[in-house]
Amino acid sequence: MNRFIGFVKKEFHHIFRDSQTMLILFGMPIAQILIFGYIVSNEINDVKIGIYDKSQDHITHEITNKITASGFFILHENLNSEKEIEKAFKRGIIREVIVFEPNFAEKLERDGTAGIQIIADASDVNTANIVSNYTKAIINSYVKNELFTQGLPFEIIPEVRMLYNDELKGVYMFVPGTMALILMLVSAMMTSISIAREKELGTMEILLVSPLKPLPIVIGKVIPYMALSFVNAIVIIALSYFVFEMPIQGSLIFLLAETLLFIFMALSLGILISTVSNNQMVAMFISMFALLLPTILLSGFIFPIENMPKILQWISSIMPARYFIVIVKNIMIKGSGIGVIWKETLILVGMTIFFLGMSIKKFKVRLE
């Protein structure tokens, strides 16, 4: 019995001494419950909106103040024409535009009714529904608490219009996110085990004594997987278009070019993971833990980023999938070009250069 107790004590000692095991046992559950607790929510906060007020009277100003004072919305810009509405949505900052019809107060007093148009960006179906419902609730509350209490039996009729996705198809939201998730995981995992496999099988020495420098070795590891991943991306886009009827409003060539950039970035990240991993199991674990949950939760794939606490918003800014999802949505759904998504493209280029540079640096260390 004493031997058994001693054996159990020894196992506890080994576990407590291994920092990686302790991190998996205690760090992961704590991180996951905190992340899920803050992210998994149907509430909205600080959603940026635009106002197109054709009337500019006291009632439209009161309704605008009511909406912005609710704590759910932030007035990002006042629009001056119909043409500015779609341009504002394509910039990807605002989620909703509220349009007041001309002579709003006069029509309300004369006819007893007036209309407000709520235009929501339905490329993200869940957020569009929540945002439009919140807006309607605030308008109805204003009518009930402000107008009815004054003995004015007026009616304000909100008309909701879903831009880019009139039928509210969920595929418009899930295809870009799933595309980013698949390409990120498959591309990064495939390359993360490549150099790790060389170490595990003992063939790394052959690479180390070869006349090839670190850059050609790393690029040589990336190119085959890039070709295979690009074929995979074409299949995903084809299935999205022909099977799920996902539109491609923008340039297909531009979409493929951006997809190729994202694949190259993911492969570079996978190579970096493999250079710091001693075996395939570690490389696979890092790929899954560092890429799977963050890509699902922090990229805007399912949950709006503006709903997250500030610290998680900052963390989401280093998630490559976040920018690729924005790019895919803008090209496929909104028909945008480089003039709209140049920032996201430059960020992916910068990440690619960083990951590739770090991979070469880590590889050089092993050559010395």
C-alpha cells in the first residue's frame, strides 16, 4: 500500500512539475469559461449607425436622441443623400441606417402616421435582426411613453429593409466564416507538422547539411501545400455558389487573389508553429488550441466583435481570420473592390511577412 501511495505521489509531483500539463489542466478551462461567458450573448452594445434625416424637425431629433441614449447604438455619421447609404455600408463600419421621411412631424400631426425606414446590413443575419428589433423597440417605446402620454394618438411605422440579403439566408454569414476556418485550420495544420515531422523522423539533419538556405527550405515546404489548399478553396467557393447559392457580386479573380494571400499567410503561420515544436503532436496541439477556438469565437464569424469586452476586441485584432471574413463578405456579398478592403489586405500581407520572417529566423537558430 505504501508503494502505491508513493507511486501516486510521484505522479502528482510529475504533473505539478510540468508547466504545460498544468496549463492544459487549469489554464484552458478558465480561459474557455471566461471567453464563452463574455462572447456567447445575444445582446448588442455600441453598434455604430447612420442617420439620414430628411425632415430635421423636433420629433426626428427626439427619436434620434432616444436611440443614441439607449446605450445600444452610437451615431457614427449623419448622411445627406440616398447615395451615401450604400457607400457607408461598404466601408464596413456602420450596421444600420435610419431614414426619416420628409416633413415627418408635419405628416404625423396631419395624418396621425409617419414612416421610418430601418436599413440593416444583413450580410450578418443575426446582428441585422437584433439591431433592427432593438431599433423598433426603442421607436415603439417613444411612441408609447412620449406621444401617447401627451394624448396624441399618433403612430410611427418602422419599415425594415435588409440590405444585401433580403431573404435573410444564414448561408451569407456562415460561408465566409466557414471558408476562413477551413482554410486556416487545414493550411496551418498541414504545414505545422511538416518540419516537426522532419525532426521526429530524424531527417532534419539532411536538411541542415543541404546547400539550401533557410528561405528556400521554408518556401519549398509551403508551395506544395499552397497549391493543394488553393484547390481546396476553389472547391469551397464552387460549392458555395452552385449548391448554397452564395452570390459573387465582385470580381472572382480578386476573390481568388485574396484567398491565395490568406492561404499563404496561414501556411506561413503553420511553418512558424512547426519550427518551435519538437514533434508532430505538439505542433498539432498548438495549431488546434491557438487557431480553432480563437478563429470561431474572436473573428466575428458567429459573434459580433463590437459586443465583446475591449480586451477581447484587442485580441481579435490579431486574428487573421477576422480580416479575411471581412474581405470575403465585401467581395462576394457587397461587390466591393480594393478601394474598400485595402486595409484588411495590407494587414494580411503584414502578417504573412511577419510569420514568414519569424519562421526563417527560428530556422536559422537551429542551423547555427
